[in-house]
Amino acid sequence: MMEIQSQPTTLTKEDVIKLIAEFQQNQCNEAQERLVDYYKNLVYSIAYRYSKGGPMHEDIIQVGMLGLLGAIRRYDYSIGNAFEPFAIPTIVGEIKKYLRDKTWGIHVPRRIKDLGGKIKLAIEELTDHLQRSPKIIEIANHLGLSEEEVLEIMDAKNNYRVSSLDDVVENSSDGSSVARIESVGEVEQGYEETERRLVLKDIFNVLNDTEKSVIHYIFGENLNQKDTGERLGISQMHVSRIKRQAISKLKQAAFLDT
């Protein structure tokens, strides 16, 4: 078991990985406490983005802390990637789930709620079967509904959700419409990975195209820096610099509106 030293002002990526490994391998509470203490300001700032200091602020902070603890438990330190690009969408996802559930049962008409749940389940089943996001017509056929009904339900749900977790987007590869419904929390690993990528898009706007590509290849496809450089036609050293710069921007993006 590693010896837990007094906490420095900052933790390096390697420090964070060691602490997470110590917690996951040995259930070291001190390692977990250091991580929570180090990242608590990140949770506070993300929580404020959604509460604006309102009556639910303290509750949202607690939910964000649960998201942080979940990220610490589930983070795969063996890959060696930075923790923050995994932690931020996990925290955001837990907060969105809480806000969605808090308002969903109060305001949403029964028909919208029932069909919305069926659409969500259909998307999960079709995604597993097709190994891609299903098109609107495929969802409609699966449920015996018209395309208009599916779109109506999804649009109605958007109006009731705190944030648009369910939407229809255009597939840039073939121009078709695809459905995207996010499920946050304790979900299957593959679906959780989809959720993680989708939530990351909320803060990806701060990155330029090259930075987005580097983050996608390293964290989305788990390529190493050498292979990423070959994909982009740049050196491994250049990839390393871009990755550090992109991660810094993503961290700063989490502190917007504070």
C-alpha cells in the first residue's frame, strides 16, 4: 500500500492516477478523501452552472459529489489517460439526471412520459442490434408509431427537460436524422461510453478542430500519441502539446458561469 503524503497545492496526472489506483485496489479512504478534496472546487463550479445559486444549489452539489465518487470508482487508470475528461462528463451527467428526474414526474403528461420511456428503450435495443444510432423511421417501425409521433414525443420531452438530453440530430456521415437519448448513472458500460461522449460535446466547443481530433483519437478511440500523430500527420511531440492544451481548455470550460 502506498504511503499517502500531505496534499500538495496541485496534483499531477500521475499523482491522481496513483491515488485512484490506491483507492480501487486497496479501498484506501485517505486516497479517496484527497481526490475529493482536490476536485471539490470543480464540482462546486459545475453545480453552480446548473443551480445559479438557487434553492437547489446544495442538493446539486451533493449530486455532483456522488458523480465525482462514481468517476473515481469507475475510471480505468490502466489506460493512463487524464482523469478530468472522464470526471467532468460523469459529474455533469449525474446532475442532469437528478434535474431531469426532479422535474420529469411533476410536469410531464402521462402519454409523453409513457411513450418517452418506450422510445428510450427502443433506442437502446436498436443501438445494440444495429451497432449504430437508429434512424427515426427505424424507431417508429420498431414501436408501431409514425415518424411524426416519434418526433412529437421527443420534441415534447425536450420542452419539459431541464436540458435537452433527448434530441434529434443530423448524422454528418449520411445526412440522415438520428435519435439520441442519454441515460446517466449506473448503466451498461457501452451505453455509459456513449453518454460520456455526448456530454463531452457540451464543452467541446472551446476546442479547435485539431484539438477535438486529438481528444477524440486519444480518449474516444484509445489511440496512443504516436498513432494519433500518424492519423493527423503531425509529430508525437506535437500531439502531446495539443493534448495538454486541450485538457487545460476543458478544465477551464467547467468553470464557466462561476
